[in-house]
Amino acid sequence: MNWSVLDNQMMSRAIQLARKGFYTTRPNPSVGCVIVNDNQIVGEGYHQKAGEPHAEVHALRMAGELARGATAYVTLEPCSHYGRTPPCALALINIGVKRVVVAVEDPNPQVGGRGIQMLRDAGIQVDVGLHRDEAYALNLGFMKRMESGLPWVTVKLAASLDGKTALSNGVSKWITGPEARRDVQRLRLRSCALITGIETVLADDPSLNVRYSELGSLRAQLSESQVLQPLRVVLDSRARMPITAALFAIESPILLVSTVSYSSDFMVQLPAHVTCLQLPAIEGRISLSALLSYLGKSCNQVLIEAGATLAGAFIGSGLADELVLYQAMKILGGQGRNLLELPDYQMMADIPTLKLVDERKVGADTRFTLRLESNPSLANK
Amino acid sequence: MNWSVLDNQMMSRAIQLARKGFYTTRPNPSVGCVIVNDNQIVGEGYHQKAGEPHAEVHALRMAGELARGATAYVTLEPCSHYGRTPPCALALINIGVKRVVVAVEDPNPQVGGRGIQMLRDAGIQVDVGLHRDEAYALNLGFMKRMESGLPWVTVKLAASLDGKTALSNGVSKWITGPEARRDVQRLRLRSCALITGIETVLADDPSLNVRYSELGSLRAQLSESQVLQPLRVVLDSRARMPITAALFAIESPILLVSTVSYSSDFMVQLPAHVTCLQLPAIEGRISLSALLSYLGKSCNQVLIEAGATLAGAFIGSGLADELVLYQAMKILGGQGRNLLELPDYQMMADIPTLKLVDERKVGADTRFTLRLESNPSLANK
């Protein structure tokens, strides 16, 4: 397909619009739409929040009668099913658009090409694939969940240059700087769920919420009431969670996952925003696959904020998709605590394969974003 | 001082010239000189090799009579003493230059302002400090040695993102990529001496020489015969060096340092390019301060290429000035081997203070250059 300059510009604009919903649409995807008639933008919009109108509806409302005979640029295939809103493909047909340009197909099994087919059946020209990679990247979590039923798993790590997270006595405040710690707030904000381990809760007693005051420049595009708190998940295999944990003081959803039952005494004291889930144990530990399948019902992205053992278990088992490592320009020495516990690899060919996708300074620290590529030796473990 | 545009341009040119000698002048400093008469460059030159003429002499020869009444830009204070060549300050006076611009004073106790004084006494205008930092940085090792009697100590490190240098079974080939390993050749080339430990010799049997074929683009500015091989120093406290070591096969100087005598059997078999040095032991180990004082007599820069214990000893004792860390985008896990053994710090305030001076990609790896700042808690250790 030879895309015109106008096509390129308009799809870029649509992606720019989609980004505006990046932190607020979950578990829906972020989508943008631009409607162009006679080389003029006559309508544009983006999906803002699950349950509210889709991007196409906003754009069509703005365009009104000017949408007739126009071209619609959409970052994701228009939906073809009746969900909380009627199908967008139908809306585009009814108003009489002439052409629809789609960046990427919707892997949602309820759509899966049917939106495009519906448009074509109505005699509308549909061109697919303009800025596909960018549009895909915008909804990595949604795409993975639709394709596999599992959420996109990001492991957040912070360490010194020599890979240590604390001195031998556990002292770790602070290895990374305030900018890096604020940056983590954005990772939390984009996540449907945060996962931590009971050891981290017992050692640090964290709140694991998104703190609006630490969102920096994001506050200009997001009001405090728009902040979606991620589900806070604690892996607590042997039901050791203390009822006094700081987590409970913040009224946003919490999921306690164990392999044994909590005491009834503990259960009766639990606040209403806390849910308990019992999952099968594998060698005494919670099955991480089972956990991710469970979360995959509603979570696009999950963030692992845990210690070396749990973070390493997600990576070593091949369940993690991405690492975000904040590295401080410090050295702690060999007696410090290790960043990641992984299997005792015997050959270089066995270590996880990482692909660097981004590297930048965040304050005085360096932030690496790396993708984990599927490693044959890890399959089925 | 308000420097003119011409002043700035000419000193930049002089520094550019000085850089041409960067790899060949040791143990002398790299110096460049530009002579300008009536806004025209009439002479320029740089110091190429110890024992050969200084930068000023080259530039004055080129300028000839045009040096009379001219301005000379020199990156380092002209020498005032009779060494292997007569004093450059005298040459500038004799030819009749009118003004000398100096980037930085020579801390050499044999010069130490006397070059500048000699010029001023002869009625020449001398302006000092233009591009001082850059000129200083060009000769970090020489400057430190002249000021303290000790060489500039760079510790070369290579590790994974989680600070590991090998798997638990010792497998380490290859963590960093070929570009990073070639880059190390440049570090060696700029060094008067390389220091390694007997453990590294016994484990890896390295040659530790500069390999011309791996110098990449540097070969365009340097012929093979211009390559100065660094002195290879092995710290071999208990005299365990095997006579079969690969090091001995390459005929460039080697220094074996021990705290006990080598056997006469070993001594008689040693090739002529090997020297033995016995140094005092401190808690059973070679005194690193004594070693550096010894090397400081003739070495501007030394490079530590050693394991976690020896590299850590230079850093932990406050004797290292700089770290160059090649970091591979890999994770090996907590069972891998640690990068650095340091004292068992109990507080964050006790860890070494690092300042990042450069960060860049070298092939797929990231190279960090960091300066160690003197740490009060390390003093006198």
C-alpha cells in the first residue's frame, strides 16, 4: 500500500489522540479517530474511559453530516459487536463514510477482522496497516491479553551498577534517586495490577498505590479523580499477611493470594476492598501461571514490584515480558543483596534473552527497558 | 580574562593537535602548539614521542622568522628546564614571540610556574587558563603523577545488568560483545601499565598486550611500530606464577610483584623482558600503595584488569580514580559471580562516591565511565 502524506499525517494525529487515553481506558484499549473530508479534519476523538463512547463515536458526533463521504482514520479496527456501546463499524456505515484507514486489526476474539469485513460488505474501502507497529505498541497489554488470555508482565527492578539492591544488613534507602522513584508511579498508573510478595510486605510495609502528588507533569493531563488505582496483589502462599499492613489503609482493591485458607479471625477483620483467592501450589509456591490466567480476565498490564526471588521466578519461568531496570551510579560490593534469583544456569545459551528497547537517564539514574524474548530452554517450565 | 574568538579557535586547534600524540607521548604529556602572526597560522606542532622535540619546537621550526612578534598558543606551560631537550620557554624568548597563551600550568615540580615566569621576565605577555579543563583532562595521568607521585588508576570492569561476571561454574565467554572487547584495547593502549592478579593469570592465562589488529579506526592514525605496549604487572603475592604463562611469550616488559622470593629455578628460566619486584606485605597482601608509588616514578596511567577481589581492593582502599564499566544487556542471576568485593558497608554513606562522566553504547553494551570521589570514610585505609 502506498500511503499518501495526508494518510500519514492523519494516522499520526489519531495515534496522538489515542495516547490521551493511555492511563484511563483500561481494561479497554486506547484508541484515537480522525475524520477527514475534502482534506479537512471535520471530526476527531479518542476513547477516554471504559463504559464511555469509543473514539469513532466522539469523532462522528463532532463531524455530524460532514462525515458523509469522508475518510475515517482509526488506530484500532472498529468493533463489530454490541458491548456497552453499539458497534462502531455500524455507526461508520450508517453515517456514510467512504473510506476507513485502520492502523491495526483488533485481536479481540469478539472482533477479529469482523469489523473490517462489516465495513467492506457495506461497500466501504478499508485500508489496513498504516503505522501498525506504533498502534500495536500503544496497547501491548490489551493485545497480549486478547491473543493469549494473559496480561503483559513488566518486572520493575532497581539496583546499583553491580546489581545490588541493599547492603548486607538490608539498608536500601536510597539507592535510586527521587526522579526514578517518581517514574515508578507512571508504571503503576499504567498497570491494571501490581504484584508483590509477602516478604516485601513484611519487610517494607509498602502502600503500593499511585500517589497523585508524585505524578509530575502527568498531572497536567490527568485530574486526581481520573487516576485509576491498580489492583494490589500480594502473593502470600502460607497466609502470613498481617491485618495491620499499611496496604489495607488505602481503600482501593486488594487481592490476597494464598495456597492455604486464612483464619476466620483474619477474614472477619478484613476491610471490604480486600478479596482473598486460593490458588493451587506448585512445589509449595503459588502457581504463577494460574495467577496470570486469573488476572488475564480483566488485566492488560501487570507490574511486578517484588524481591529477588519472586521477580526472578517470573523471569526464570518465562512469564515476564519486560524488565524496567532503574540503575543507580553506585557500587555496593559483593556482600550486598542480589537483584535477581534465577536458576543456576550452566551455559550462556541458557540465560534469558533480552532485547533493549529504551535506555535513558531518569535523574541521576539510568533506566533500561528490555523485552524478554521467549527462550527455548525456558518453555514449559 | 576576555578571550577573543581567535584565541578560542587557536587554542582549540592546539588541543586538537595535542590529541594526535595521546597514545604515543607517555610518560610525557600530550601537548599541542599553534603560532599565529597577523591572524594567520604560521606554525603548528605537537609532541609526538618522549625524547623527541616538544610541541613548541615543531611549531617554531615551521614558523621560522614569522614567529617574531607572533602569539604562541600552547596547551601546557612551556618547560623551563634542561631535560632531553632545551627549555621551550627559552626558545620562545629567543625567537621573539610577543605573547604566549597557555591552557594550563605544568604541575611538574621541575616547571611549576617557572616557564611562565621566565617568559614574563623576558617581557612577553602570558595569558593563562584558556580551555584549562579540556587541556587538563587530556593529561589526567601526567597531572596526577606530577601532583602526587601516583599514577591515575582506572579499573576496567565488565558485567551483566545484575552485576555478574560469570555463571556459578565460571563460564563467562562472552558476556560483553566484540565491540566492547575491542574498546578495551584502547584503554590498554593509553596505559603505561596494566595490573592483574595471579588468580586471573591462573584462571584465564591472558596475554594482556595491545593487539594492533583490534585497534579499529585508531589504525588510521597510528602505525603498528608506534604502538607502545604497556608494562604488564602481575600481583603474585605468594610467587605462584607458572613459567609456562602465555604472558611470557610476548616480548614486552613484565613486572612480577610478590611478597616472597621466587625460586632460583624459576628465576633462571625467566625471559629477559621480565623483572621481579618484592614489596612489603600488609595482612598477607601486597601493599597497593607501595606498588602505586613504585609505578608512579614512570607511569601516568595504570589500568586494573583483575577479578572481583583485586579490583575491589583498589576501589575499597580509595586508590582508584576511575571505573570503566562495560555492561551487557544480560541477566545471569544471583548465583553468578560478583563483580566487586568491597568492605561490608553498614551505611549508604560509607559506599564509594561515584560521578558519572560518560555513558554510551559500545556495540550492544553500555559503557559507563565514572570517577571515584575521595570518600572521608576511606581515608587512610
